[in-house]
Amino acid sequence: AVTKAAATLFCRYRAQKLELPITTLRLYSVYGPYEEPTRLMPTLIRAGLGRKLPPLVNPDIARDYVNTEDVNEAFLLAAQRASAKSRGAVYNVGTGIQTTIREVVALARRTFPISEQPRWGSMPDRQWDTGVWVADRRRIERELGWKPRVPFEEGFARMVEWIRENPTLAEPR
């Protein structure tokens, strides 16, 4: 987190000092095709395809899940609309909707269906896990016209289909 903050500040400084079109996109919890296989969504979907659940952290941990398609669009808009006035700009790329692990698991249980009860806390929480994690996307909407278009349930369903079609790409190596 400290490295990301330092890099953001450095880029902003260099953009303004040297008049470079550097824009920083602060990505929230990106999910979708080609996601690192050890992350929650691919792990949950692989387990769900077998009608099971993986080990789980605290159910109240929350994230702002944003689909890869929306993130790609944000990058394109940032590149296309870079201007002198946006030099060093920092934009949050998230849905503005907080989703708990409990809600993600409930969706997985409905999707597959899974009768097994979640084993909350069977995986340790990480230091940075939090019950509040949501993007303020007002600036990116106002300045770049970006809004996420893929609702979480739809993105999850698309990811399930992608993993069914590309099972080897979703396997940990």
C-alpha cells in the first residue's frame, strides 16, 4: 500500500512538473477472465463446479468488485481523454457498490447449487482485509464519463462460463 501511494504521488509530481500525460487508475477488486487463479473468484468457481466451497475468511470482509471489461474501458477512456488539465489525475475504478464475502458465497451457492454450508474462518483473514471497501467513482464519471456497466451477478455468470470453456487457464500453477 505504501509503495502504491508513493508511486501515485511520484507520477503525479512528474506529470505536473514535466507536463506529461500521466494518469493513475486506482483499481478496486478486479475480477474476470484471466484473473490470477489463486484469487477468490476463480477458486470459488472451481470449487463450485464440483458443488463444494473452498476455505473461507470472515464473511463480513467486503470488496468493491469491478469486472475486467469495465476496467479495460476505463483504461481506454483515460488514454483517449488525457489532457493538460488531467495531468497527474488519479481516478478510482470501482462500481461504488460494496459486496461482502457472504454475498459472494451466497451467489455461488445459488449458481451451482451448493448445499454445503460455508466454513467461515477456515482460511485466515489477511492484514488488509476490511469490512469497508468501496470506490468513490464520482471523479472518473465527471471527468472521463466512465461508469461500470457489468453488474456483479452478470460478471460472475460470465466468469463461470469462461472458466467452463477455459478450465486450464483457471488452474493454479
